[in-house]
Amino acid sequence: MPQRNNSNRNLLNTTQKPAFDVSDNHVNDKHVYQTDIAIIGAGAIGSLLYCQLAAIKQPLLLTRSRSVGATSHDDFSTITLETLSGDSLHQPCIQADINQLNKAALANIKLVIVCVKAYQVTDAISSILTLIPQGCHILLLHNGMGPHLQVLALLKQQPQLKQGLSLGTTSQAALKLGPLQVRHTGKGKSIIGHLSGPVMPLAIQNQLLAAVEDMSVVDDIVTSLWQKLIVNCAINPLTALAQCANGELAQPQYKLQIEAITQECIMVAKADGVNLSLPDSVAIINQVIKLTANNFSSMHQDIHHNRKTEIQQINGYVVARAAHHGLTVAMNQSMLTKITALESAQ
Ligand code: PAF
């Protein structure tokens, strides 16, 4: 167990300027959050990013219900981050229920980071789209691919909103220990890149880069996301089916399956206009298996906890794109079928 630091660097102090202009406990037109970055989703990665951003500037946490730690009359609570070195950092957490917000409350928001599960992204965007100010940038940060196509379609329907869209991915690892309590379990690279509309305001982008260690901006985010997708296509279903930690996939019996999944992904990526190399991709997968040997993949955990998985946005995306191009991807299809069967048996 990591050692806890009981000195509690509690940032909730009376000298701090509140990031929310409150005069009573109800969200109405008088309430305007004085923050410019909002995070949707209080899962492991959403909570970790919240804490990392809060260390430099107070963000706003948007959830579907404030049951994640606050009472219904309490917008202010504390979020605890257990750092990689085992220290506990307590930071003020300002959260709001998306369903109780109005446009005025979010008037200052310049960036919304969407950290929900891949299958929740479109709903989250639909809920927030008419509430965020014109020109507010959206960053999708989730496993898998596909939701960006639906979000692009939603944004196209409302061009007057002038919302820019960026995509990103992170290899940082985190574990949710409880409501508003997260443990940072692994360092990792994070990348973001522009997809459509106006670019992310530079000042906001710089805040993000300053807050998240090892985060960088790439020119071709779609290629980078395909590369990450291939890693997920191999590691996630295989670990969920074998109920093992990632490191187990280094055993020789998985070599052929990993190569077959990867080869199909590369074929489909190519048909989508993205060129990736088979040896490089297999090498990256093997490196992730080695670096995260003791971790349980997100899909393994979802199956283990009887939760819905992101299979549709991982192998399912490859299957869907293959069908679009008239290609056959037997191994990815088999992963999709098996994981879907496990999900429905739950
Ligand atoms: O989904 C996950 O668990 C992660 O993206 C990865 C890279 C497979 C490591 O566990």
C-alpha cells in the first residue's frame, strides 16, 4: 500500500476566490462558473485530469448526477488524488449536474473535455451542445474510435455554434477508489490533435499541456488514434476473455492471435487512408504489454465488474469500417462476437 501523506495539502481554504459565483444553492441565471475548462465524466481518467488541472487552475466537473460525492445542495466538495508516490492531495472540486445547468452558468467555458466511456460520448455531447457558449472547443478523450463521427455529424447540424473539435488519447493509468477519490497508477503519454472547426484557443491548450505531464499536440490525430486502437483491439478482448493481466499476453500462445488482429486492423486503416506498419504495430503492442504487465485492461475490468464494455468502439469499429470497405476481418469479428456474448450473459 502506498504511504499516505497526512499533511493533506488541502487547497480548500478561505483565502481562495470561489470559482463559482454562488448566492444560494440553486443553479439559476445568476450563477456563472468562473472557470474556463469543464470536464464531463468523473471516472478514473476524468477524475485524474480534474486533479491535474486543478493543481494549476480550477476546472468544473460535469456529471449526470452530483451523487459522485456531493449532496444535492453542495456544489463544492473535495477530490482526493493519490499520487504515484503515494501522497494524498486534497483539492477543491466544483461540480455540477448537466441536467440542472443552464446556458448562463457555462458562459465562461472555453473547453469541454469529454472523459466518459466511448458509448456515452454522443449522449454527453447532445446534452451539453446547446448549453456551452458559441466557439467553445470540445476535446474527446476516450478509448476506441467512432464517436467522433457522430459528434462531427451533430456539429455539422449546428454550424452557427462554431465549435471546434479535437481528439485525444492518454496512456496514463488511474484507478477510481471511490466517489471523488482516484489513484494515479501509471505514467504515460497523452496526445491531442485538431479534427474540425476552429482550433483550440492557444491559452487553453497551454494550460492543458502544463497540467498534464507528457502531453503533446500531434498534427495527425486520426493516425495516432488508429495506432492506439490497434493496441486496444489486441490487448483488451484477449485479456477480458482469458481473464488475465496484460502481461500474460507475452506468452507465446497469444502471438499468432495478436498478429492476426493487428494485420486486419492495418488493412482496414489503410482502406480508411491511414498507413501503419505491421512490425511497428506489433512492437508497440508488445511494449504496452510489457510496460503494463501488472495492469488489468479496461475491458477486463468492465467484464469482471459486469459493466458494459467499449467493444463496439474497439474491435467493433474495425468490423464496421471493414464492412464499409467490403473487407473481411474474421479475428476482430470473433473478438466482437465473443465479448458481446459475455456482456449479454451478464
Ligand atoms: O484500455 C486499456 O486498458 C488501455 O488502453 C491499455 C493500453 C490496453 C492498457 O491496459
